[in-house]
Amino acid sequence: MHKAPSHIAVLTSGGDAPGMNAAIRAVVRSAVYYEKKVTGVYNGYEGLIDGNYEELNSRSVKYILNQGGTFLKSARSQRFRTTEGRKEAYSKMSAAGIDALIVIGGDGSFTGAKIFSEEYNVQIIGVPGTIDNDLYGTDFTIGYDTASNTAIECIDKIRDTASSHDRLFLVEVMGRDSGFIALRSAIASGALEVIMPENNLTFDQLYQAIEKAGKNKKFSNIIVVAEGNKLGNIFEIADHLKTKFSHLDIKVTILGHLQRGGSPTVFDRVLASKLGVAAVEGLLIGRSNVMAGIMNNQVIYTPFEEAITRRAYINPELIRINKILTI
Ligand code: F6P
């Protein structure tokens, strides 16, 4: 256990996520509330190494609650993967009098945080900020809800044109190693199938679903494809389907980074606010090397080790529901 810190730094790292600004605001305001000094670190771990710091106060974070992106900027730092990089980071933050760190990011960011925390005994708490929702120890990560809503807004539009032309669309959504966005947006948009790492869908199953849709006179269809699926690249999947169903007009749309932007939903703003406060309060009670999360409406602290190595739970019930509803 660490003693309560006096000077907390906050940074955002890895892929940005809508709601990261809301989380920074919550960290800054709760640090001020508990009369701690608080510093923002620009450019993630890159800025930690370079000493790119700015002291923040409650006014520094006004009007950012509703903004997408992260005003502290983010990076995937290669230098922080090296012992020299981490040594420099420790020396810079110690010189600035920073004695605790809050890292808002995903699994890559927490892997770095874990190593750094163990190497230098730095007090660190993580806040799950990634659209992928792929962290163990929290029911939801910040940004996932907004990204899913963005995805279905786009898929709804694709549905209009798919229906006008009786086309089959394959729509790729983000999720490097997970199908959370894919499954949720498939259910919410009435997609015929979802191809994601967790359901091990085969081409035969896909063919059957398309044949069944044809028999049921379902002439326009959406198949949601998670980028991290194991069946293959979306264009290769489309080629397979074009060979098998030469009479179908098949199109591919990749939603890409637009899922990472936009104003956070109410859900993400509230989640980010809760987790920002939980991170600061965790530091005050001496917690370290853990991620703050919310499970069943309760704040919990999960060791980084578990958060990054255990698999986030995808509810099989949702897969079952999707099967029933796409008949
Ligand atoms: O981890 C979030 C995420 O958006 C993934 O879904 C995606 O695979 C990856 O980041 C893309 O990373 P980048 O923005 O560096 O291309």
C-alpha cells in the first residue's frame, strides 16, 4: 500500500475514445476537491518522458465534458516500451514532484503502466478508456457506448440503400481482438449475421444464413464484421460470398475511425465521471497497479495483470438472441 499522494498526474494513452475528456475532467475536479495538486501530461507516455506537463485546475477542464477526443492528446509510445524511456519518464516526473499517476487507456497502456509501477514503485491507477470494451474488470469501458451508437447510426443509413437495391452489405466495425461493438451493433441494427472473434463462425454457417434469408424472401441484408474476426479480411470474405452467390449484389463498407470520434453519449459521460472519481479515491486509499472499473454498478479495482490477461466476458445470451431475431 502506498501513502496518499500529494501530486497526481493524468494522461491518456493508446487509441482515443469518446469520453476520455470527461474522465480527465473527473480526475482533475476530484483531485482539486481532495486538495491535491494535479498535472496533465500531454501525448501519453511520450509526454511523460519528455516532461510535457501542465498544472491543471478545475477551470482548465471546463467545457470538455461533451467533447470527443482527448485534449491531452494520445499516443502509442514506442519509447516507453524501453527501459531507457521509462527511466527518463521516472526521472522527469520525480523532478516535477509527481507521486502518482492516472492512466486512461486500454490494454497496451496498462501493460506499460504495470511494468512502470513495478520497476519504480510508482503509484498508478488505470481508467479503462477504449472503444473496444475488451478489458476484464469492468462491464463497460469508456467510449464503447458512443462507438456502438455511431456504428448503428451508420448501419441504419447503409440499410436504407441496401434495401432500395436489394443488396447484401458487409460492414466492418472496429474491435482489434474483440466483437463487442460488432455484436451490439448487429443486434441493434437487425443484421443477418455477425462475424467476430468470439463466435468462430464458419463459411458454411454463413452460407446457410444467407440461403435461409433468401428462402424467407429477405432480399437486403447486413452482415456485421468485427475487424479482429478469425474468418478473414472483409474483402476476402466478400470474395468468397461473391463466388458462392453469384446472383447477389454484395458491397463492403468499412466504418473505420469515425467510430472513435464524436460527442460522448450520456452513458459514457456518466461512466467516465464515475471512473475518474474512483481512480482518485483509489489513490487516496493507497491502491496501485490496478484498474478502476464498474461491475454490477459497484466500483472495483482489478490488478493490471488480470485486466490485461483475462478475457472480457461477451454475453453468449446476446449471440443467442441475435440468432433468434434474424430469422
Ligand atoms: O483499440 C481501439 C482501436 O480503435 C481498435 O478497435 C483498432 O483496431 C485500433 O484501435 C486502431 O488503432 P489506430 O488508431 O492506431 O489505427
